[in-house]
Amino acid sequence: MDKLIQIVRFINDNSYLTLYHCDFFEEIEMYKDEDWIMFQTRENGCVGSETTGQEDVDEAYRIMKLVNEKFDHSFEIDVEEVDEWVSINIRYSL
């Protein structure tokens, strides 16, 4: 859990991606057994045509690279595009 807290803070400080668990820090006890988190955005996506924005895709891959560098590849990370949403899913691998 401590690693997930570190990564949440790191991404919050370095990106405009939004944490999917919006109450993560307020309800941290509820998430203590979680081994994954998700950040997402549609900041530059088109809601009307349901397409992602290239800027958001680039940002997700930039964050994926930074997390891998900072945390020595101790997380499984994937980028997902659904409609106008871009998500980065991060699972802690023990």
C-alpha cells in the first residue's frame, strides 16, 4: 500500500491525469488491500465523436515511462483508450 501511495503522489505532482478513486486519501483504509490504481483523463478527447486526444495518449505514455524509471519497473502498467477516455492502469507486482 505504501508503494501505491507513493505512486499516487508522484503522478499527482507530475501530471494532469485524474485518480479514478477520487476519495483515495480520504478513505485510505478502504483501499488498504488494493494492489492497483487507475488514472484517467479526457481533457483533450472529443466527447462528440468519442475519440481520444493524442495529447492525452502521449501524457499517459509519458507517465508510464516516468513511473517505470522512478519505481524500477515494480509496477505492471498499461494504457487503455476507451471512447474519449485515456486511462493508465497500474498494478503493484510484489
